[in-house]
Amino acid sequence: FHAMDTLHKNVYDISKAISALVPQGGPVLCRDEMEEWSASEANLFEEALEKYGKDFTDIQQDFLPWKSLTSIIEYYYMWKTTDRYVQQVR
């Protein structure tokens, strides 16, 4: 609905509407969030997940207190799309 409203506000000029919808630096991909995690943080996350399962509050408190709860949850759902997750499930 937001996209249609933006298109209307830009007098149905698609290129102007797209410019209004996409941030100046280009689109932000979900995977960009993963780049903010170091390899050691990723290892800590996997260790914590083994210990606590999806109890993200405990993961944050005991393993990653410098990360926000939101960041940990977002990372979890992105992590599930990686090869590392697939290898662990097997």
C-alpha cells in the first residue's frame, strides 16, 4: 500500500516513485545485518544456541550482552538461511 501511495504522490512517474522508496545509498539487504557479526560472535551465538535453544534472552545475558535482543533474533533468522545451519541440521 505504501508503494502505491508513493506512486500516486509522484504523479505515477515510476522512476521518481522508486527513487522515493529506495534509500540514497541503495537498498539495504537483510544479509547486511550478518556482516556486523564477527566470526567469534557467530561462534558464540552457535554455542549459545546449542546450550539455550531459542531462549534469546539467556543467549544475550550469558553470551552476547553487547548485542541487542533484536539484533540476536534477526541474526538467528538470517543464520537459518546459511550453509552453517544446514550442516548443523544434518
